[in-house]
Amino acid sequence: MSFMDRFESGLQKGLDVSRDMFERARDKAKDLSEVGILKFEIRQLETQVEKLLGQLGSKVFKKFVEEKSESIAATDGEVKLAIGEIEDVKRRIEEKELKVKEIQAKK
């Protein structure tokens, strides 16, 4: 094998290794950005849950204090709607957390 053949072979191997490393780095960066976006969305949804819980508390307070109700059931119209919204947002949080775990498990 001549010097040029060995040189070209070595150069090709170097290019192959570089290409492989670049692809892995690109995939890793993509995964990290996806995780970052999902975590940001999770935080937004958690803030939404906090607001919804505050609204639920206000509705319960209104029932007890302003309307002089002696009891409130989870099936009460406004309360039921608020609970449903909270459960929906919590379900969406769980879905996004699962996606984060799936991405991190690929590592």
C-alpha cells in the first residue's frame, strides 16, 4: 500500500469518526432542547394549576361565606368544573413528565 493510499484511508477514517461524533452531538443537543422546552411547559402548567386552585378556593369561599352554604360537594356545578380543569392540567403535566423521562432514558 502506497503512502497516498494509507493517507487517504486515514483521512477517510478521520472523516467518518468526525461525522459520527457530529451526528451524536447534534442528537444530544436536540434532546436537550426538547427536554428544556418540555420542562418550561411543565412549569407553565404548574403555574396554571396554582391559579386554578386559587379560583377553586375562591368559589368554595363564596359558597360558604357569601351564599351561606353549610356544605359543598365535588359534584357542585362550579366546583365540579374547576376540579375537572385542575385534573386535566395535571394529566397534561404527567404526559410531559413522561416524555422527559423517555428522552432522558435514550441516553
